[in-house]
Amino acid sequence: MKKQIIILVMLFGSILIYGQTQDTISYYATIIKSNVYKDYKKMYRPSSGSLVYPFLTPGSNQYANVLWDWDSWLSNIALRQILTDIGSDKDKKEAVKYEQGCVLNFLHYGDWDGYLPIVIWEDSNPRNVMPENIYDVNMHKPVLAQHAAFLTKTNGGDANWLREKFYHLQAFVNNYKSHHKNKATGLYYWQNDVAIGVDNDPATFFRPAKSSGSIYLNCLMYKELLAMVYLSNQLNQSEIGKEFAEDAKNLKSAIQEHCWDERDGFFYSVDLNLTPAKNRLDNTLGKDFMIHSGYPRDYDCLIQRIEVWSGFLALWAGIATPDQAKRIVKEHYSNPKTFNSQSGVRTLSKMEKMYSMRASANPSNWRGPIWGISNYMVFKGLKDYGFNIEAKELALKTVWLFGKDFETNGALHEYYEPETGEPLLNKGFQNWNYLVLNMIAWLEGNQVVEEF
């Protein structure tokens, strides 16, 4: 308790931005813990129907028997924080089958083609409802190896639980490399704007197929490749690990080359929707006239200068250089005209013309509202690069936001208004919001559970 008080006193200056006292923040942290701790086991689901392994629902009672891709991964990180905070050894052992089941359920439907679904419904076999061309649609986000690596590290490095399905995990990552990657730039792209996780990100939303070299997708993929290196080594398949390490190295270089904007000091998504760079005959301008033949295009993409929160993921993924990180924090994170708000990090810069607070569920609105997961991932990047003052500021804002919601409404919501912290949609949303516990543990100097 004494350690917590000292930390809160150090952060008094940040707390004043809310007009709150240290006691209020401590009170909100207590409210969050009491609400989350009491019902976390409602995430657990037994095997049923197409879900052949026990698993975790990402939102406790707010979800039916459905398994989602990045939701279950991030909810699992929060679950392990809960178990670290209050779980007995028996509780921790009980959770393992549900945690590993999240990964194994997806890999159960793996095959040589590498396709894995984004979601598994209890009453629908994913292999029976596959799209006509699996290489023209989005699939499970590149976080499955990260989820498996996290669980393997939690289990002391023992990856034997994954051994028989590791081929399917390799096929999944190979699918991304072969069918979701732009050869000219080395960047990965979304097939379309369906089920990308950040639903209406303007860099992808309603854009042509295969055109969005999303910084969000590429940062996830970089960490996915590193997770494959770790898993390969844990399974004594180091030669395979070397190949994935080379892929990760090349992707990091591609992100640096194409997504970093020296002018703005930020990482952006890129536009891959360019016509082929080849001579074109056009007789309307004269016989045998070759269009643009004097100096054809010699660049492979165009940067999209749309300030989306996912540019901060270059810190979360460890891609940014220290000098780049300084610019990102000073010029973007700290700027109240763009990202920095009373409730955390806006998901789209307030300066963008697309900025909007309208509540929407299809698609969910990522054009400015505050989301728990974006606050957490930006916080994590700030912390990892040593920006502790900014990380504490963001953690405190998140505690204030969620504590106030629990106090006022008895539940959390899906996303929030940046200036007032008012909830905008979906009362009872839990999911990755529970990662606020990991932030609280860091603020209080306690053991913190982190993703791979």
C-alpha cells in the first residue's frame, strides 16, 4: 500500500488534468478491480459443436458461444493479469485448457492451404462455409502465433501442446506471405475492408481490393513473425525459425522504407493501388506514341497521410528507432489538436476531415472515439521506449475513464467520447477493456503480464 501511495503522489501533476485527487484515482482503480475480479470465470466456455476445445469468450456474458481472433488473444492477456493478481495455483491451472483451446480451435480447421477463419461459431463448421476463393478474402488476423507464444512463455517455454498443429500454424503464416503480400514493397495488405478489426479505418474502409498496405496489419505481422521464430526454437526447429527471422527482418525494413514519413514524423499506411509501370501505346496522341515512356513510375506505393492511431503501433511492435519514437511522442501523442484527449488517444486525429463521434455498430466507429485497446497498445509502446511520464498519463486517463463508467453505469462500454469520457455504445462490453488491470499493475509497481 505504501508503494502505491508513493507512485500516486509522483503522478499528482498528471491527475490534475481531470480535476481529480490521488484518492479518486485510487478509488477508481479499486472499483475496476472489484467489478472485474468477481466474474472473470464467465469467460470460460466448454467445448461445444464446432468448438471442439474449451475456449474463452472475449466479453464474458456479453458474447454467446463464439470464438473471435484478436479478441480472444487480448482478453487472454487481461485474464492472466487477473490470475496474477488474485488467482491461486489451482485457478491458474484451470485456465490453461481454455486458453490453449482458443489457439487449438482455430488450428483444428487448418489445412495445407493456410486458411484460418476470423471467427468460429458454435453451430457452423468453418470448412463447410469457406469462401469460393480463400485467397481473395481476409482471414484470421496475424496474432495466432503471438497468442501461442504468449501461452508457451506462460507455461515455462513448453510448446509441446502445439507440436502436432505447428504445421497448420506455419501454413497460416505462409498463406499471408504468398497471398496477402505485395511483392514490390514487401508490405502486407488487406484483401478488402471486411472484418479488419479496426472497422472503418479510413486507410482501408471502402478502398479498392488489395490496395491497403495497412500499418496496423504490418505491425501485427512483424510481431507474428517474431512469435514464429520463438515457437520454432521452442520446438527444436531452429532452421525454420531462421527463415521466419529473415522474413521479420525484411518486413521491418519495408515498413521503415515505405511507411515512415520523415516530413510528418509518423508511420502511415500506404496506397498500393497503382497501375503497372509499363509502356502504354496510345495512337490518339500520334502513331506509336508510348505514354510516359520517358520517365515511367519508379516508386511502388504512395504514402497515405491520414493520421490514424495505428501509427503508434510502430512503438508497440518495436519497429521505430529511438529518434523516430521521440518525434512520434512529441509531435503526435502529445498534441491535443490531433490525438491527445482527456480520455486517452483518439483513434483518428481530430484534424482529419473524416473525424466523427457518431455511434455505429456495423461498422464499429474507429474514426475518433476512445477505445480501451488503442489506449493500451499506445501505452505499451510508450512504456517500452522509456516514455514513462506519457505512459503514466495515458494509464491514469484509462483508469479514470473506466472507473467513472463502472461507478456511473455499473459496466464498461465499447468506445467513448474523447473529451468527456461519456460512453457511446454497447453497455457491458468487456473484452480487451480488462487490459486496464495490466496498466494498474504497472502504475502500482506490481507484477505486470504482457503480451509476447
